[in-house]
Amino acid sequence: MSQETSPRIDKWLWATRWCKTRSEAADACRSGAVKKGGQKLKPAYTPRVGEIIHFRKLNLWRPLKVTKILQTRVSAKLAEECYEDQTDPEEIVLWRENRKRSALEKVRGQGRPTKKDRRERNRFFGE
């Protein structure tokens, strides 16, 4: 098989705009965010037309059916023709509601410590 007909899964995720960079796509594969049939895929895995790849982005698993193999990054409009997102629409709505709810529940001051908090912590631990 030639290189043009069989790209790697990390390159396909990047070309279809699911990941911003190829290194981000490769890291997603290594961390277990890309699966097929419950098995973790390595970045060098070769996707085939008709396969369903499960990709986790922002804690939501998205089943993607590969409809076309891409070698280079294309526009978002063309990229949409290369996969079929089979995620249940109700699941996406529920996921969005949960994200909104968690953003509203965040208590002010629990984020990054202020300069005062850092100084108090340093005094407490004797640093």
C-alpha cells in the first residue's frame, strides 16, 4: 500500500479537524482517547472506510464512521464529508447542559490562588 492511500489515524484526526495539531492527535491516541471496538488505537493505526472510531473530546465519546480517507488538512466543510458523526443528539444536549451547570456551580476563588493565598501557604509550610 502506498502512503497516499493509507494515512495514520493521528493524521486523519488532524486532517478532519477533530484535533488542532498532529501532535495533539497522537497524544490523544496514546492517552486512550481514540478507540475501536473498545481497544486503544496507536497513532500509527491505519483507518479504513466504513470503520467506526470512537474519539473522546472534552469528556464526550463521539463515534465517527470513516467515509473518506484524507492525507492533508482541508477546510471544515470538506472535512465534514470525510466522517459521519454517529453521536446521539440527546447525549450532546445532556453533555452541554452538564457543562453549563458545572460552570455555574463553580465557587469564586477556587481557581488559581491569589498572591495573598500563595504567601499564606508559604508561611504555613515554612517555605
